[in-house]
Amino acid sequence: MALPKSVAYDIPASGPVNRARWEVDPAAAVLLIHDMQEYFIRAFDRDSDPVAAVISNITSLRRAAHSAGVPVVYSAQPGDQSPGQRALLTDFWGAGLSGEPADTAIVDALAPAPQDVTLTKWRYSAFAKTDLLQQMRRWGRNQLIVTGVYAHIGCLATTMDAFMHDIQPFLAFDGVADFSEADHIAAMTYIAGRCGAVHSAERIVAMIDRRGASSDQPERAA
């Protein structure tokens, strides 16, 4: 199966109803920027939505995360994977990325900052065959904000995996892109109903800023 080309659609104006009433806590959260590599973004019309809006919204989330001390983690698949490394993915997607930066690089607008962490990613879920879970445990973090591509594949798998590890996942519904509007809606509807909380990037930024600001306030004397 080949990746699509020139994908363009309007991001849904609102998210589904969440079953979980979780709030993002900057002291507990990690921001994941999932697979925003040139190879995967090539599937989209770069000047149109969804990807134009997604890049802008991830930029806002990353800025808020950096300001609030929220760790930012990138996942990125390696190029020139051997048949053993790629394994069953080959049956669905072929050989995958080349080793050239034109395929493997994170898009320039979202290039990692020096303090950010980049994970080498091998399967749909960013937890599979990586130390993401161990890193989060080491940081004392139990919330994961998921952004990137593709919503119904790696973003969904990562969100479900987080839930299975008792980590509260949040999906920024306008911070992810997909093969189609239908796939996008299906992914966020499933997550909101089964394993996570779905919010706009603006709302997540507001939660980070509000909680971060309240934690900076000095405690009042009794």
C-alpha cells in the first residue's frame, strides 16, 4: 500500500464528546510530536489544511510546553531499515524511508530544539521498541499529549498504548493529520470514547498555561 498524495481537507471544527474529564497538568505531561518527517508529510498538499494548520498548532503547543517545562519528545522512523528491522510493516507499506535527510528529517518548521528528545521509532506505537515509557517514568510523568501523523495509525496506536500503561493520553485533534477527513474523524472519535481525551490545540495550550501559572503563585499563609 502506498502513501496517498496531495491530501487536503478541512480539519473538523470541533472534537467529539469526551468520556474522560481529564485536564492537562504541565507537571505531569509530555508533548509527543509524532513522525513529522518529510517522508510522511509528502503525502499532503503542504500549503493547505490539514497539514498547514497542524504545523502551526504543533508550533503553539511546543512553545507552551517549553515555557511550562513540559518535556517535548519527537518520534522519527529510521531510513534504510533492514528486512528484519522492518518486519511485518513491509507487507503493508513496502520498504519505507530511505536514509536520505529528504526522507528522514523532521520538517524544518518543527525542527527539534536542543533540549528536546528524539526517539528512534520502529512500529506504529511510539512505545514499541523504544524507551518512551521508561523516560516518562523517570521524569515522573503520566500524561501524554499526542500530535503529528497519521491520526488513525501511529497516533491512535500510541494513544491506546499509553492508556494500557496507565498514562492519560490527550489528542490535539487539530494537531494531527490523516489520509482523509473520514480517517481523521474516526480516529478522534475512537480515542474520545475508548482511551483518551480529545481537545483543540488552543484548549490544551490554555490548560498548560493556566495550570503552569497557578503553580507559580506563592502559597498563601493560613
